[in-house]
Amino acid sequence: MKNIIKQFFSKLISLCSQIIFAIPALIYDAVYSRYVTKQTYVEMLHAFNSLPKFPESILDVGIGPGGSLNYIINEIPKTTQIIGVDYNKFYV
């Protein structure tokens, strides 16, 4: 019985810590990323459109939750592969 209780509280603490660490990611996206990063993505799209050929793939390092990509995703050719990576496992 003690083992079951110990496992339960261990999983509960793990879940709570995951929620606590996810909160800053959500706040960052809501307060900062959606407004400031939008302009960066729009400028990036304009730069790509000025190239002779649109890139076949895009690597977005520090993509966060990826919300800002939604501002330009419909203007990126369907043949372009987008790869997003982030250090924080709660972002991607």
C-alpha cells in the first residue's frame, strides 16, 4: 500500500511540475511572441519572396509554441518543409 501511495504522489508531483514549467511558455506566447515575433515572420516571408526561388526547407530555431508561424503559413508553398526546434520541451 505504501508503494502505491508513493507512486501516486511521485506521479502527481511530476505532473504538477510539468504544468508549472509550461505556464511561462504560455505567458511568453500570449504576451510577447504573438505580437513581436509576428513582424519578424512577416519580414522573413518578404525576404524569402525576394529570392529567385523560395527555399525548399525552413529551419526555425527557437520556434516556441509555433503560434507566430500561423501568420504566414498560408503564404508558404506547400512544397516547403518547415522544421521547428526549441530547447523548451513545453514549446514544441
